Amino acid sequence: VEGYYDHGQVAFRSWYHMGSLHREGGPAVEEFYEDGKPIYRAWYKRGKLHREDGPAEESYAPDGRRIYARWFFEGEETTEEGLRRLVALSRIRKATAKDIGV
């Protein structure tokens, strides 16, 4: 889904899969200033805020500075350090499950 400013610049974009916000490889929600710089970005997986390589929510000032960032893993808010631990644990569980054929 996309929306545009009167002059044609993209104002927002959002990606859905089966009715839920979802996108692989990029943010599922993006909002932009009229000059095209980002205002807000959010990463979703199956309708839940989720990102494994950085903050799942980011907001930016008009000059491009990041104003805030929030980290989420499978819909649960965490810290930057907490995210690293959750991602590592998730990878161990996936590897173990694969090894035992689950």
C-alpha cells in the first residue's frame, strides 16, 4: 500500500501478507517527509514487530538524525543487548531442531 504527497513524492508505504503487516528484508512500514527522507520505519514479521539485525522501530528528525529506536523480537520489546541474546538463542534452537530432525 502506498500514499503520495500532491507533488508525487511517496508519503508512506506498507507491506502486508495474508492481512498482517509483514516484509522480509526491509521495513514493513515506512513514512517519509516531503523531501523523501524517512520519518518512521518499522519491521514486522507476521503482524508482530520483529527485527534481528537492529531496531524494529526507528523515528527520524527532518535533518536525518535518528530520534528514537526500539528493539523487538517476535512482538516482545527488548533492549539492544537483549536482542543479541534472543537472536543467538533462536539460532541455537533452530540448529538443534534441525540436528534432531524436528
